Amino acid sequence: MYQAKELTVSTRGRGLVDITGEVQKAVKGSGIREGLCTLFLHHTSASLLISENADPVVQRDLEAFFSRLVKDGDPLFQHDAEGPDDMPAHVRTVLTQVSLSVPVKDGAADLGTWQGVYVWEHRTSPHRRRVTVSVLGG
């Protein structure tokens, strides 16, 4: 059996948005008890990640690290059609990922105790991001 649901995620600009609850709701709504959940983000300047969900300092540290690694307005980048964060956002996405796989067990995404699923917005402006949650199994 296969079920898919599209999520729309509103971001407030650069940072992480927790979508764990929406993913769990989509998995439960699929009726699939055992299988695989895949998530796919339909964008090139945001990404998906599984990260610690207990301490918000982890999110700030991730952002601080990427701000040092890929600087906005770096003269290295020529692609700046949408501003100084344009190419850095694409690089951040390439260094992370736009697709995740999570096992489904007992009708839920089988995440670890401290794991949450996040959309990581890499642009400085708010955006609406589209995520497809696909569940395959029985």
C-alpha cells in the first residue's frame, strides 16, 4: 500500500521549523502500520533534517556553524539574483539534504527519543515550502 500527503510549511526566514507532528499525523493517517516514510522537499534553498528536539541551543549552534561555513554576500559567489543570501542558501541545501527516510513501526514514524524532523530555511526572508510525505508498506 502507498499513501502520500503534501505539507505546506511556512517559514519565518532563516532557521528550523519543526514538522515532526505533521509527519506523524500523515503517517498515522496513511493507515500503514509497518513500512517506510520518505519526505521530499521541493526546493533548492531549504533542506530537511533530523536533529535533536530537546534543546533549542542545538538549532542555534547549527545555524552559527553554517553562518561561519557559508557566509551571505561572499564575493566567491556570482549567483546573487535574489540577494546576498541567494547562492549561500543553495550551497547550504547541497551540503544538507532535501530527502529523508524514516522507518514506520506500529503506525508511526519510528524516530529516536530525542529526534525531530525539521525544515531548515536557508533564505533570510519568509517562504512557503512544500514537503511530500510518502508512506509505503502494509
